[in-house]
Amino acid sequence: MNHEKVGYVDGFVMVVPTNKEKAYLEMAEVGAQVWMKHGALDYKECIGDDIVAAEEMGMLGFSKLTNLKANETVWFSYIGYKSKAHRDEVNAKVMIEMEELYSDMESPFEMERMSWGGFEVKVSG
């Protein structure tokens, strides 16, 4: 992780079939390299391994949120930036490179079941 302060984060939730996890990880490794090369401050890909605890406490857990099936895993990913403007600058460069790399690749996850959003950091430890 870069030691500059992360002031903005893009967060993603994806459902990946277990038989496509290897392809997803390969894509994520390339993604990490590309985002960091173009100036992202942090890049994380995280697989859910305790996603029913919330449901056991009466909350909406990731398995219900994503309508998870037995042969699928939930992934939470995030990329850190200095600011929203910095995110936009980095992503403009990343999208050009990713289009060249993946224009004919089949996605290892269903885009329709992916959620994404940009978040301004309000508290950071």
C-alpha cells in the first residue's frame, strides 16, 4: 500500500462461481498491477469466508444480498485513491489499458450481479 492518505474508495461486491475463481484471481492480479501502475494508492480483492454471521444476528448478510448459490463465492474488492478527482484520473488510464487486455475475454463473474460505488472516506485509522 502506498503511504499517501486514501481519501476516496471504489468498492465492489461480486459473485464468482467457484469453478471460475482461478480465472477471477488471474484477472484480479492483472487489475492490481494496472491500477497501482496508474496511481491507485491501494488495491484489495477479498473472498468472503464469514458472510452468514450477519444473517445469524438478524441482519442482511452478503449471501442473501447477492442471492448466493452453493457453487458461488462472494468477493469484496476496493481500490483506494487520494480523492474522487484522482480516482477519475486513474480510472481513465486504467480503462484504456483494460479494454486492450480484456476486450475479447469472457468475464469470470456475472456483471448483472456486481455492485459498485464510489465512497468518500470520512474516518480512517
